[in-house]
Amino acid sequence: MKHTFHSAWAELAAALADSTNAQMMATQGSTGGGNATTIQTPQPQTTLQAPGGPFRRYTFASNAPMYTVSGQAFGATITQPLVATSAYARGFRVNIAAVGGTGATTAAFGAGTAGFGTTDAPFNVVAQVLLQDAEGNNLISLPGYEALFLLPLINGSFGAQKYADVTELASWTPLTTPIGTGCGDFSFESYLPLEYLAGGIGVLGMNAASQLPQITWTLGSSASVYLTAPATLPTITVQVDVSDYLIPNSVNIAPPQLGSSRQYKMLQGVPSVTSSTNTPVYFPAYGGGYVDQLIFEARASGVRTDAAWPARLKLYIDGQLVDQPTLVRKEDDFLIAFGVPYRPAGVLVWNFRNALSQLNLGLLDSAEAYVSTTSQSVIQLGDIFQGTAQINLIVGQVIPNATPAYGVTGA
């Protein structure tokens, strides 16, 4: 026996289907039975975005030249001022080139791909990078290798995965060692980041000529780049462009959280470690805020090394043991988080930009995994070290202008 059940939901579904079919029939062409749909054609007037949306909807991601300074000698200091634009800076694109060398040279490269050996050439052509806001507050204060190679690799504001490594970009020209013209020349592109979450969070205004950020470049010595210097040293050219968001002219709107920033500073650990060190290395208070990355670097006689790391690492924040992975797993974590098949010697990273994915998604993050700290917070790393080294720490420190921006921003 066949049973038929009455259902109000079935009647509703049938009614919706009839309505949909009627709408489809209404859009059919007049030439017979097809299922054609008539689309809207472009209108003669200019189409403007309706007000009420996020900042990113009304702006345009742009680039503009700031300056090119050429003919600089090793050891020089460059303080060329930036220029005003009707925009908000999301970061600064940098090209640094050594040109005009002659003779013969030996580059100060370690084993492996440039930038992933144990030495820092050619990025240490810059001894120190200092990026400050208009009031002189430090945003980035780091040596050249850390600022120009390591930050683009791990902070997520420039390239992604393989192409976060600036030596993989088309602009990369490795240090050349021919005998004759061009000896010791090189060129690379890099990026000093400001925006740290999608939609313009972290940007700086660039439209007031008397209130602009400042970049100070302190160039290193030729001995830091070359084991054997060319007979004629090349000179250094520094080119800076701003990557920005144009100020919208159709809607009166500013970027969200304007005045918020992500700052990078390097701390020196105490004490220096040896194979007999079995207590945590202590790093001084850094001012607090929300930590999005901790970048540890071990150096022996100035050279990055993995030989000193404990077999099992212990991370302490404010005296609390928060993580204790094995060294091998922490090395694996780097590859997983940043999508590259290698890890710079001597570098270990705790990445807290991973609330949405174990892979660092750059500006796409919700900030939910940031570590909240105070002005008195201290960090320690331990504890049974295996060799001699100085341990340094780069803190990625988010300072919001008010309540932090949580969730997927920019939408």
C-alpha cells in the first residue's frame, strides 16, 4: 500500500519553485523557448560607491616616488626627507644597489643560498635602519639584515610564501665576483612595513609636509660585505618609494584605527650563553602592547648559528612557561608558518599571526592570537644551551590607538 503524507514544507517548496520558473520565463528572449537572461548594460553616468562602507572600498592602492640618493660611500648616513602625498603610507619599498666596482673580490657569503647562509651579505650593506613617525617615535629600529631580509620574510606585509624571500624576486641581483667592471656589484628590493592588518590598519598620513615620517640609513663598512674588497669599491644607491592608499575624494573617511602601529625593536639577551648555561636567557622590558611575533636570533662572534640552541626550548612570558617544543619541531614550525622550504641559520620564530590559519596569511588575520603584555612584561628563553652565542630578540609589538581591531578587518 502506498501512503501519501501531507507536508506544509512541501507545499512551500512547490510554491517557491513555481515562482522561480515564472521569473525565469519573464527573462526569456522573444525568439523562442530559450532560457536567456537579460543583463544590465553600463549606464552613462559615473558609478560611485555608496557611502557607509569600509575605508578600503573608497581608496586606491598606489605607489609614489620619494627619493633616490646615489654615489654614497660605505659608512655614510642618509637622512633624505620624504615628500608629501595625498595618501596614507602602508609601507616603503626600497631598492639598494652597489654599482661601479672594479677589480676582484670574495663575497662574505656563507654556505647556502644568499641570505640563508651564516653571514648577512649583501643586506648588511646597511648597518642600521631607523623608521620613525612624525613625532620621532621609533617604528622600526633594526640592523640591515634583520630589517631588509628577515622582516619581509616573516611579517607578511610584503611577499607571500616563496616570494616573501626577496632573493626570489625578479629584482634580485646577487653580489657578483667577476674580475673587472662590475666586481662587487649587487642590487635587491625590500620593504619597510606599516600596515599590519587588512583595510589600512597601521598606516601613516603623508599629506602634511611638516608632519612626515623619517627614514635614517646608516650604511655599513665594506668589510661587512666583502671578505676581499674590490680594487675600486662600488658606491651605494638607495631608492625609496611609498606604497600607499590614496585619500578618497568622494567620501569623507579615514583608515580604521588610525594611530595604531606595529613596531619592531631588538633586545639583547642576558647572559650570553655557553654549553654550560642551564638557566633561561632574560630580555629586558620592551614597553608592552600586543605581541604578534617573537624572532630569536643566535650569533657567535657576530655570525648566525644553530649550534647553541637547546634540544628542547622553553619560552617564558612574565615568568610563566607557555611553550616547550623540541628544536626540531620548532624548525618545522618555521617552514609550516611561512611557506618556505628553508629557515635562516640561527633564527627561530614564535608566530602569533595564526588565529585563522597555521600558515601566515599576511594582512589577513584576526589578531585573536596576539599575546597581551604590559609595560613591565619580560620574556625569557631557556634553558639547556648547547654552545656559545649571544641571543637577541626582535619583538613585533602592536600598539593600538584604542581597543585592538579584532576579527577580519577591511570588510
